[in-house]
Amino acid sequence: MLIVMKKDATQVEIDQVSQSVIDQGFEAHPMPGAQCTAICVLKNKGAVDANMFSNLPGVREVIRVTKPYKLASIETHPGPTVVEIRGEKIGGNNFTVMAGPCSVETEESMFRNADKLAGMGVKFFRAGAYKPRTGPYSFQGLGEEGLRILEKVRDRTGMGIVTEVMDVETLPLVAGSADILQVGTRNMSNTSLLKQLGKINKPVLLKRGMSASLEELLLAAEYILSGGNHNVMLCERGIRTFSNHSRNTLDVAAVPALRALTHLPIIVDPSHAAGYTYMVPSLCLAGVAAGAHGLIVEAHDDAANAYSDGQQALHPEDMEKLLVQFDMIHKAVNL
Ligand code: PEP
Ligand code: MN
């Protein structure tokens, strides 16, 4: 249930309504908006009687929320969430590209790639310092040393840093370096990690589990939102299907479906969906045309020697003309 306060409701009235929600044994989650404050009622087991709140001072209306993911739902937050990072806006009518190698490698290689991407206007550099590899003998990432290199990339280029956080133990460390914390597909259901992410204010890019439904993705986001961190972005990165011509299957329809269900920004990762470089440009364009708010793309200027995922990396030079196309398609879609 959502209790929408009047435009001119006072803080005292908002606090009184929150208290009466708590007195009924529920949790109150106030959400200040541009126009007015709304209070989301959480932890109710069944339907709540609207009359308990509709006549309280300052209340405009009480709306039933039908979805189990209350804070992520468009029902409680009809306007888009726009996440602001280092002066860049993600979500709403903005279009954002995040690009970079799969893993953090040598400082020299990161600088080289980051310089190229920054030079073409890319605002966020992606690379994993901690890597959740399928097998234990594959490169596992440089860890802390990788984070130091990413900090240097940010100082050098001004780009924001997107990097993966794999567990609760390393969260403080990774959050100290990252501008956007990526939660990988293998961790979408790591509820201990999601709860901790709710307690900090760092933006989170939550990837869809490779076999997760959209409801499961939105409930995972709800863990973070209900902890108080409203800076959540969702990422469609391909799902497991019977098709074996690509690494995963990009669920393009997830983009319009999510746009109808949630106010959170939606980012498409064409690289892990495709698995092969030659497919990546087409899937990028499909993601933009479907209405994504941004893309996260693996790019490497020496893919043959990449520490991981070289087979799906775009050459930064190939990104340059794509960026122009993204812009054109995004504008056309949002006309
Ligand atoms: C990655 O971004 O390099 C990655 C491991 O992604 P995913 O979690 O989608 O597999
Ligand atoms: Mn990768």
C-alpha cells in the first residue's frame, strides 16, 4: 500500500502517518518526491484496510500496490529514477554507455583502453578487479591491486568506475573505490550481499541472474531499495536457453517489460549475451531500440591477449561509430 501525502503536508503529519503505520505492526518507508512525499507500507501479510490511513491529516490518497516488489514497482513511483554519479545522470531520458575490458589487467593496458574510450566520450569505465569465474583455475582478478589501478584510471580520465563486488567481505573495499557496484549474474540471489548493499549509498548495477524471471530480478532489487539505497539500476545480460549459437540469449523483450513494471534505469549488456565480438554491435543496437537507458559493453584493444572474455570484446575503435548510432536510435525511440 502507498499513502500519498498532500503537497503541503507538514513533516509532523508525515511522521504521524509513519507512526500510525508502525503502530499497526507494519514498516513505513517514506519516499520524498518532487511533488510530494509518499509512504510505502511494507511487511503487511495481506491486504491492509485503506480507511485506517485515508482520513489522517495530510493524506491525499491511499493506493493499493499489487506487486510483491513494492519499492521497485512503477505503482509506487510513476516517475523514472535517475541515478546521478559524478555529474552524469543515468535513467529517465538520458542514455549512458559504460565500456572497458572484462578484467582489470596491467596499468598500462587499462590506461591505453581508458584513454581511447574517454576520448570518444564514454563516461564510465568497466573492468572487474574481482572476477567470479566459472572455473577455479581461470584468472580470478587482481583484487586490491586492480582497485588501485581503477582509481588511477578515474584520476587520469575522469571516467566513473564500474566494478564488480562479489561478497560481503570485500564490499567495504570495493565500495571505497567504485562509483558503481556491479552485482554479477551469479550473485543476483545473494541476499546477504543485497542486504548490505541496501545499507550504503553507492549506486548498484544489479545484473539479472542467468535463469531469473523479471519478478525475481525486481525482488532482488527490492532487497537493496528496502534497505534505504535507492540508487539501483537493472541489467539484462542474457539468459540461459536451449540456443547455443550465442553464449546466452539476450532477452530483448525484458527491456520493454521492465519499463512497464519499474521506474529503475535499465542497462543492457550485449557482451555477455552474445559471447562473440561479431554479434555485439547488433545486440547493442537492439538494446537501444528496445528502450534501454544505457549499455555496458566489453571493449579491449588487444582482445587476443585479454585476461578474460577476449572473444566477446569490441575494439574501442569499433565503438566510435556505434556511439553515433546509439545516439540516433535513442533519440528516435524517445521522440
Ligand atoms: C562481467 O561483467 O564481466 C561478468 C562477469 O558479467 P556477468 O555477471 O553478467 O556474467
Ligand atoms: Mn566478462
